[in-house]
Amino acid sequence: IQSSADKFLFHLAPAIVVFTAIVTFAVIPFGEPVKILGQEIGLWVANVNIGLLFVFAISGMGVYGMVLAGLASNNKYSLMGGLRSSAQMISYELTLGLAALSIIVLTGSLSLIDMVNSQALYPNILIQPLAFLMFFIAGIAETNRAPFDLPEAEQELVAGFHTEYTGMKFAMFFMGEYINMVTMSALVTLLFLGGWNTYGVPVWPILAFSGKVLFLLCVFIWLRSTYPRIRYDRLMTFGWKVLVPLSLLNLLITSTLVVL
């Protein structure tokens, strides 16, 4: 640790990142309740009626860890990475929320379980393809994955907001990042791919859910290997001038059709 660094905030930052990631993951349901010894047990850690709102509220706090890491390190590259992460989070959180709002309008509930149950006949991706695309792109940006990994761009910022971190504290940042990847893949599965609904395929519901999540994780890795990192000003322009207007248009059309 640098002598000029704020030691308390320096130690607190990675804890915030991994804590918010774990708490967010806790409300993700993995399947229908199962009966064990006559008792019904839900395949989730916590069943929250406002599950989607809870996910957005807690995951939005994770950026504080990245910003604090940049501020506390007393390093110009760390500070720049922290500022980038906060700007990126603000830009793409809006698109994420607007895309999810289209699904909320359709289902009339904030419960993730209700959203899956509403897709018993067909997945939402068939009737909300634009919302799916907006949500998935914004999700990649929210989790700081390539090609949107600007807060930790090695060629520009050494390692970004965690430049000064080593050992377990460095590992905690990556632990939080990969937990967020799994959470985002699970959210896309629950909102758009039917969750654990099998649609006539003879497979256990929990395996169907796990397979969809695993496929989306493979897409994350494929994108990282395929596309180059985009320029920072283009990242902001793409978020505010393309994704937000499209998400608003999709929400307007969805709301109009539901009312009619």
C-alpha cells in the first residue's frame, strides 16, 4: 500500500465489490420449489417479492467499491479507472432498467419467480427481442466485460481502478466481477429465456436453467475473444444516443400494446 493512500478506504473498496455481488446473487431463483421429506423447499437463498428492484438497487452500489478503489489508491490510473466505471454504470444502468421495465409492464410484477411463470407458454425473447438485445448489451457494459472493459483497460490505464491492489484484495475484485457475470446471465435467462421452463424438452428444470446460464457465459467469453475494445467517447455516445432512445421506444410500444 502506498504511504499516501487512504488505508481504510483502500481495504474497504474490494469488500464492497464482493459483498454487493454476493447479496445480489442471493435473490436469484434456480428453479421451482422441490419437495424433500414432504416439505417444500425453494431453490433460492431469499425469495423477495421485489426481486428485480432489489437486484438493481444492490448491484448499483457495487460501483462505489470501484470508485473508492480509484480514490483511495492515490494513483492517477486508478482514479481514471474509478471515474470511468462510475460514468459507465450511470450510462448503462438506465438502459438496463428501461429494458427490464418492458418485462415488468408485461408481467405486472417485480418478482423474478412471477416473471418466469408468465413465460410458461413461450419465452419473452420472442415478443421482446429488442428489449433482450438492449438488456444483454447493457449487462455486458455493467459487468465491465469486453468490449466494454474501459475501467480496467490495460493498454491505457495499466490495470484501471485496481492497479495498486495485490493478493486477496485483488482477487476479491475479480471474484465480484465473475459473480456479477453469472448473476447477469441468470437475469437474462429469467427475464427473456423462460428461466427453468423446458417447453416440452425432457430435462430437469434446474438443468435447463443452468444450461441457459452456461450458454450466456460462453457468449460473454466469445465476445471478449472476438471484438476489440471500443473507444471511451464512443462507449458513452452509444449508451446515451443509441441504447437509451431505443429502450424508451420499446417501452412506449410495449405499454401502448398492453393498454390496448
